[in-house]
Amino acid sequence: MSEQLSPHMRAYVERAQAFAPAGQDLQARRRAFLAACRACTGAAPAHWRIDDLEHEGVRLRLYKPQAAAPRGGWPTLLYVHGGGWDLGSLDTHDWFAFALASRLQAAIVAVDYRLAPEHPYPAPLDDCLKAWQGLRQGRLADDLCTERLIVAGDSAGGTLAAGLCMALRRDGEAQPLGQVLVYPVLTTRTDLPSMSEHAQAPMMTVEGLQKSLAGYLPDDANRFDACAMPLEAANHQGLAPAFIGVAEIDPLRDHGVAYASALSKCAVPVQLVVGRGIIHSSLRAFGDDEVEALYDRMAKWMAERFESQP
């Protein structure tokens, strides 16, 4: 598989895998993931303010420009981190907000949702919904807009971001202006072509995915819950417009491709971007041309969605 990767992508994989612990102890894996993420996290943007908050027991991190907010408040992105539902925290994913700082004039609220297996579905989604409601109700900060809102997530966070939109539809509540899903998990099915084509891809294997799913969805019935696995929904009508970014060399590639098709069939606007030659988790592979282009297109799409709301 490594022969398909560019030198830059191979170097990224080598750096990331250098942090992998020898065994499968969960706490060791969590510490290793934090170290790997911190190693690729640059300095905080000088023109941004960063504050840690708590809302109804859910820890949040607010990133926003230091400049005065525009009339109506900062458009805001609710960001849900990846990590297989059992790894990650506010401290592992600063890099995502930092990467958008020079690309997007908006605030970002990151969610420190409870992790599986200690807290399986629906606990992580419930925490995301609490954060969303706090934003909608104007309870997180006075200078955040309560209408110009987008939800985003990568990998397991993409599952939760899409699941949040499903839960809002279920509850008869307004959708975000958009949903940004980067290499998301959207079904437990294994019959999608990329699941066999790239079963042993760097940074994401089908075996590893199955272990993560077992922790997140220990009750098999939840594997068909549309809020847990959004591709399993009977229909996809009335959901937020979507930006879906997938990695070409990733078993999850066709999750995003299939979801884009399902949304399009229900007249939901979708922009699908396939990152050529990139792998799962490569949003952290800064400096790679394809990765930087993905960030650029993602930020442009979000800016346009924010501008669509007067």
C-alpha cells in the first residue's frame, strides 16, 4: 500500500506511527494519540482568542478572532473531533481550528464529548446536541451568532456531525446551514468497494474500524439507528447541505461517496471532494498539496454557506 503514497504522505505515516504504543491498552492509546496530535500542532494564531467553557456538563473550547464581532455575532462552526469514538479530546484537535484560522472569518466551538467504550452511543451524540442547543440558544458567548451555524467533524466526529443533523430532523428542529463531513463513518456495512480495496490502508484498517464500532455500538440494534449510522436512514430528505471530503486510499472512502449520492437523490445540495492520493487522518498532513487544497475548498464552502444567511 505504501507504494501508492507520495513521499510527503509516506513521511506523515511514519511520523504518526512512531507514536503507536506497543499494546492495545486504551489509556496508552489515548496518551499516544494526544502525543501524535500535539506533534503536528503549530502555534496558536496570534489574532485569535481561545477559551475553555462548560455547558451542561460538556466541556467546550471556543476559538474566535480577537477583532470585534460583526453585527449579529460571529458565524460559528461546531466542530466534533475524530478518534474512533474512544480517543481524542479538546487537546488533541487544536490543529483543526488553527488550520482554519487563516482561511475562515468565524468562531469555532469544539466539543469534548464523552468517549466509548465507557460511554457508548448515544452518550457522545447527546453531548454534541447539548453543545448545539447551547449555541442555538445563545448560552455559550454573547458574540456568537445563533443562526449562522455549521456543524463539522472528521472521522468519528463526522459520524457525530451527520448524526446531529439526523437527530435535529427527528426532533423537528431547524438544520444547520451546512454539515461538513471529512472521511466519516456512516454505516457498519462492509460491502462497499473501498472496504475491501483498502482494508489494510495506512492509519485506518477495517479490523481497527470494527473494534472501534464494537465499543461505540455494543448494542447491535443501534447499528441501524439513523442517528448512529446516518447512511442507514430510510431517506435523507430535509437535511443540511453537505460538504463531504473523503480520502482516496481509505476503507471509508465509499461511506462518504454513498452518502453524497443518498443526499443528492433527496435534493440535498452536496459538494463531494475526493482527496487524490491521501489517506485517513491526513488532515494532519500539513504541507501536502492535496490536503491544503481540501482545507481551502472546505473553508470556501463554509464561507459561502455562512454568507447564505443574511
